[in-house]
Amino acid sequence: MQGIFKNIKGDKAIWAVAGLLALFSFLPVYSASSNLAYLYGDGSTLPYLLKHLAHLLLGFAILYGVHKIPYHYFRGLSIIALPVVIVLLLITITQGTTIEGANASRWIRVPFVGVTFQTSTLAAVVLLTYVARYLSKIKDKEITFKESLLPLWLPVFIVLALILPANFSTTAIIFAMVVILVFIGGYPLRYLGIVLGAGAIMLTLFVLTAKAFPDLFDNRVDTWMSRIENFTDNTDTEADYQIEKAKIAIASGGVTGLGPGKGVQKNFLPQSSSDFIYAIIVEEFGMLGAMSIMFLYLLLLFRLVIVAYKASTVFGRLLVVGVGLPIVFQALINMAVAVELFPVTGQTLPLISSGGTSIWMTCLALGMVLSVSAKREAKLKEMEGIENPLDILSETI
């Protein structure tokens, strides 16, 4: 056991948060999967539990492997991976599936394996790493908007344009994270205002084109607009079914909850093991369980800030913010949707919701964060081993 902990580097609090979230996830996933087992299986929830276990084991294997890689390697890897991601997004759009006439081309099937993979989540990690690399490269340099247009904003808008038709919420989150990252990276505000205006214009043109020519290409514009309208006017329609069941589950939870596996709304709430798993957590574990989960994500946010602050390079700081902050942001959005503080988005709860892609990409991002933290630990240990720094100079002379 000591050998295992000896090989684990980086911020121990982040390791602890990730481990606790993963361990806790088995309870709500096992409970919520009973509805899926009844509808699509033979009534046994064991296969869903084993599938979730396999996803987590692979995810933590990714986390462990990535955190062993020196984080400065991610600079070059982001340049190589970005064109690959763009190709994968193109394949996903052309080979995606259609559900009830709406574009749901978010997943790509891996050949010979039979596993589906959501390419937009990988694209988010790669793109934000690429943006962090570029911002660290131009740090303390005077640049014009024209100089940053091709190397920075063209890749950003290409990736977002490929994700937008099928997944508006992911597109919005990625764009928001890019804006936050370039702001922290010291990108001129006057240029950032131009980008925000251009983004608003492009989104408006896409929506108008999709409404004017609905048969031109598959899109989910009507779904987005209906969700926003249902959220703002608060009417009791069929589209509000999910959020109504989520509120019933939350209201039934009370302080301590009904108990693990004793929830009722999992039998009626669609996506109870993924998008709305927080409502099941509140119903079965009550306000105490819900607040504990929120505390873990806020603790993760706090440790991300600490790791970013202590990073020895600009790229390390921006990398932690770029790939780490979206995890907490996505968690807060998932919770806000469950309590009707935000329109339905389809975002999962990181490390808790079922689904392989979400778990794997979350672990990939955390591995990159821990790589930055591990590098600082290695430098501190190296300095502790030197009683007098002048000894190194005398030995080299």
C-alpha cells in the first residue's frame, strides 16, 4: 500500500476528492440504473454497476498515466492533437445518429471495440490546452488582433462551429472557458470585445439560418429555444417533465434523505443516472448528501486555485485553469439544472454520473492538473536535498 502512495504525485487533496467522488458514485448509479435495467435489460442492475466500475478503472488509469507525464509536453501534444480532434468532429457530424428528427450526432463509435465516444469532450480539453500554450507564448509581448486571429481564434471557432449544431451547451461552456482563460492570460480587452461580438453575430446567423432552412442540415435549435422558453415562462408542459420529476425528488429528500436505493423518482425521471443524478442524490441522501457533494467540488476548486497560484510557469498556471475549471463549472451547472436555477443542458456530474467519455476526460484533465502540481513537488524536494545551493556550483567547477 505504501508503494502505491509513493508513486502517486501531485496535490493529495485533489486525489482525495477524485477518489471520494468516484467511490460515492456507485451508490446513486447503482440505484438509478434500476430503471434502465427494467426498461432495457432483464431487471438486473449488476451489469450497469460493472460497466460503471470499468469506466472508473480506465479513467483512473488515464489519470495515473497522465499525471506522470511532465506537463510541458502538453504544449507540443496540443498542436498535434488539435487537427486530429477537428477530423474526429467532422466524422462525428457526418456519422452521428438522429433521434426523433433532432441532431444528436455527439458520439462516434470506435471500430472493432463497439465503444461510443463523445468527441466534443476531448475537443474541449485539447482546445483549452492549445489556448493555454498560445497565451503563454505571447505573454508580455505586444500583439495585434490580426496576429492572433489565425493562430488563436481560427482553431477556436472551427472547433466550436463543429460542435454547435449538435450540442449548444458544450459549445457555450467551451467558449466561456476560452474567454476566461484569455482574460486571465492577459489578452487585450479591446480585442476580446471584438471576439465576443463576432461570436454573438455568428450564433445569431446560425440560428436564423437554421430557422429559415430547417431541412438544410440537422440541428437542435428548436430544442434549445423550447428549453429556454420553458425555463423563463415556467409553464407546465410535457417538455417540463424532467425538471418537474427532479423537483419532486428533491422535495422528497428532506434533510437526511429516504436512504440509499429507496428513491422513487428514479423510476420516472429520464437520464436519472447521468444528467439528473443530482436529484436522485438529494432524494436518497437528503440535504446533507447534496451539500457534501457540493463541498467536494468547491474543495476541488480551491485546490485548483492553489495549484495554479504555485505553478512555476505561465503555461502551468493557464493549463490548470483551462482544463481544471470546466470540471467545477460543469458540476455547478448540473446541480443548478436539477434545482431549476438553469435551463436543461444535458451536462453530466463529473466523476459521479454514468458514462465513459465524461469520466475519462475528467480524469484526463485532472491528470494534467496533477502533473503541474507534481512538477512543483519535485522542485521542492530537490531544493530540500540541497543544504547549501553553493555546493552544486562548487561541484560543477
